[in-house]
Amino acid sequence: MGLALLRLSEDALLPLPFERLLTALNSKQYAAFARPPGLLLRQALAFHVSRRLAASQARARVPVPQGMVGLS
């Protein structure tokens, strides 16, 4: 849902300086919170993260050095 909120308000958030961005996101009057829940849910479900997650995990896998096995 957080990604959906950010995606729907991308145009309004991108031009803000960092300090104002935090204030805008913490505000109870943040415009994206007024969106219908169904719209947010559809937007959130549109993200296909499983392929990206698998690719990221594959890139992040680093072989464990022989002497380090069992230390984690």
C-alpha cells in the first residue's frame, strides 16, 4: 500500500526538498490518503515484486567462505 501511495502522488512529491517531503508524508492531510481504498488496493496489487525479489536475492547471494560455515 505504501508503494501505491507513493506512486499515486509521485508528481507532487518529487519536486519537494527532502525536509518538506518528510513533513508532507507525516501530515494527516496528505492528499494521497484521501484516495478511495479500492483505487489504492488495485494500484498496490499491480506491483509484481516476486520476479524482482528473486532477481535481487540471486544478485545478493555471496558464497560463504569455507571457515565461516556454521557461524551465522
